Amino acid sequence: MIQDPLRILEDFLLPALNIVIIGSGIAGLSAAQAARETAPDCRVTILSEDSHPPYYRQRLCEVLEDPARAAQLYLHPLSWYQERGLDLRLNQRVSRLDTREKTVHLTGGGALRYDRLILASGSQSLVPPIKGALLPGVETLWTMEDARRIEARIDSANGAIIIGGGLLGLEAAYTLHKRGLRSLILERLPRLMMRQLDERAAGLFTAQVEKEGTHVTTDAFIDEITSDEHGRASGVRLRDGSLHKADLIIISAGVRARLEYLEGSGIAAERHVLVDARMRTNVKDVYAAGDCAMFDRRWYGLWPIAKQQGATAGQNAAGGQAEYEMPVPPYLLKTMGTQIASAGLVEESGLPPEELEQLHREIMENSELYQYAKKLYVGDTLSGFILLGDTKAFSSLNRQLKQ
């Protein structure tokens, strides 16, 4: 087949599609890979605030255990990006966007033009308005630098308090205990893992946590983080008047999307950037994915979802027509010497009255081993399950749930 010489000339003269990605988490990296696969000749630039190449954020506590593991958390060596023509630029913070001129402005000067833009700026630790939250000695754990800074303090610390009983908080407490540091988790809710476990499972899990050496206080409403005579954090005082002493305080109370650079851009956001099934924002040629984005009014903040959304955004920014389907993600956790798997409905109170009439449950428990299994059925249909301790049935139950 003879190719049209005018088409060949046109392809030669047209500049390569220029895709800029803000953020180097798994959403940004997946977007870059998908864009490269979809349009091999496009230019892909990844702007990262971090001084480290992309890494497994959910494994940061390994750095608390052994700082030498930091390099093992990198998703790829720098040569991997070079070989694929991905222009990874570290230490680059975005200050604002000009979506009319299609320009990304950087803090400290400099700007980049784009044809297509993907927002994958992720999230950052949420620091509640607690008195004393900005004292020296109060930390968050969300970046590699956070992990390195906390690890450097472990040997000299006199106890640790973790504010928040989510995944990172639990894992941090577990690791600190293994390093020989007394640790306490303060959870504001009535029990740990409120969304993933029912009351009985949460009780067994809390018993397991305390067996592993970490104390837990629930219904913990914080009055202030106290300071010593040198102005450094020295403990946490609760609203009931009790005082818990420690000089290493880690706030792990959730995250919030990084959206500060969007002011004046015209991009619609409601705590997260709003996107459609193709990961498009309301502004032409601008896409969003991962922790900073919300599709179908649902947001989970989970690695697999960020990865899938990033791939969809990257493919479409490069000219594809992919559509993202939001899964119902299971919750999987391995820490504190145990495992948790839960998905779907975990408590009967979540059902409407007509389905409650058809509800039946199967529960097995071994309190001596802190094991618990619960399956909820509406009629003959599995609607949800909890597995604590022994999670071997997870795969088959999750398949049933999807069906």
C-alpha cells in the first residue's frame, strides 16, 4: 500500500503531542505509562514535588523499621524513565495553572506549556485544628522525607502517640513498637476500623493490637498537644482531662486532596476535582486521576483505584477513548500480626427495611486466636463479608460478591 506523501509530510511537520502530568504518585505514573503506550511519539513530562523517584507510599513504615530500605520502595530506577522517554522532573512545585494559555507555572519561576494536562497531585496529611499541632515534635507520615525524619527520632524518643487509627496509624504504631518504643493510638471514633469491621470484629482486632504491645484509646477527643519547658511536644491532653505523655506525636487523621494550585483555573472541584468516566474535568484538555479526583461522587483513596484512573486519564490524554468503571473495592489489611479482609455490607444497619426481612448471617469466631468470619446474605445473595485473622476465603467470597 502506497502512503499519501502529503500525509507523510503533515505527520512530519506536526509537533508531537505535549502531555504534562502534575504528580508522581501511582496515578501520575500510570498516566505516563498509558500515554506513552497510546501515543509512542508524544512528549510526557512528570512534575514531582518530591526529591525521590516515585515510590510505594503504603510501604513507608518499612523506612521507620530500617532506613536502608528506602531505595527498595522506589517503583523504578531513574534509568527506567529515561529508557521510556518519560521526562521526570523532581523538586518541581506547581504554583498555578493558566488553562487559557495552557501553561503550568512553577514556584520560584518558570512555566511549561501543554497540549494535554493530567492532574495527579494526590493528597496530603490532614492536620486537624488541634492546639499545639504545629509544635516541634509533632509529625505527619505521608512522604519519604516524613518517614526519614521520624525514623531519625525513634532511638531518642520517650514514647509515641499516634492520633488516628487508620491504616498508616496502625502500621506506624506497630513498627514503632517493634523498634522498642512505647506507643498509644488515640482514635476519635467509638472503635477501630468503623467502616470495615462490625462491633465484635473491631473488639477482637483491638485486643490483637494490644496483645502486640500498642495501647488503644477510643472516643478520644483531643483538647491539646502539650509542650515542655523547651516548647517541644510532650504529650496529649484529652477532653476528659486525662494526659498521655510522649514526645513523638504522629498525626494520622486522614488526608485531603492537593488542590491549592487550582485557584483561578476554572477547574471545577468540591474537595476533589470532578471528573467524568473518561477522567475529563470541565476544562478542555485537562484530566484528573487518583487521590485528587472524584468520579461518580465516590472517592476511596486506594492505590488500585488511583492506578486504574491514572491509566484511563493517560490513555485518553494521548488520544484514546477509554472509560473508567468504578469498582466496589474490598478492604485488605495486614498489620499488627493479623490480617483483615472486608467488602460490601459489613453491618445490618446499612440495609433498607425490605431487605432486612430477607437477611441472614453466618458467623464463626475463635476469640482465643482473635479470628472472626462473618457473611451477610440478602436472600441467597452475598451482600458483604468480614474476615479477621484467617483470610484464605477472601478470593472466593469476593468473586461471589461481584456476581
